[in-house]
Amino acid sequence: MLATSVCSVPTASWMLEYYPMRVHTELPDGYREAAMTYASDEWMARLVVGFGPDVRVLAPDSLVERVRGAATAALAAYAELDG
């Protein structure tokens, strides 16, 4: 599977060195659009959620939804601590 994402430059710089990513576009706002091959939506979602707001998945839609669900679940877990 191939994921396309947008990464902030500080995050993207080390991600590009550590993970096998291909940069498609350097955007004017300081972000980079890149693609990465991966085997499991679950693994890729955990990786992306760990970067917080510095990485946003653009495609495929199934991965976008999985990342959204994982991020929502994490926020809900912290909201329960306030309760």
C-alpha cells in the first residue's frame, strides 16, 4: 500500500532519513508532500498519530479514516482523565 502525507519540515527531515519516503512536492508553507509504502493500515496509523499535528495523511481514504479514529480515541482517553 502507498500512503501520501504532508509533513512539517522539521519532522519531514528526519522522517525522510529514517523511513523509505519519496518527496513529491515541497510546499510554499514549509511542508513537504511525500509518499511511503507500508504493509499495514494499523501500523501506519500508529506511526502517523505519534507525530501529532506534524504529519497529515492525504491518501488512501481508508488510512485517513483509521488515523482519524485513532486520534479521536486518544483524545477521548485524555478527556476521561479530566472527568
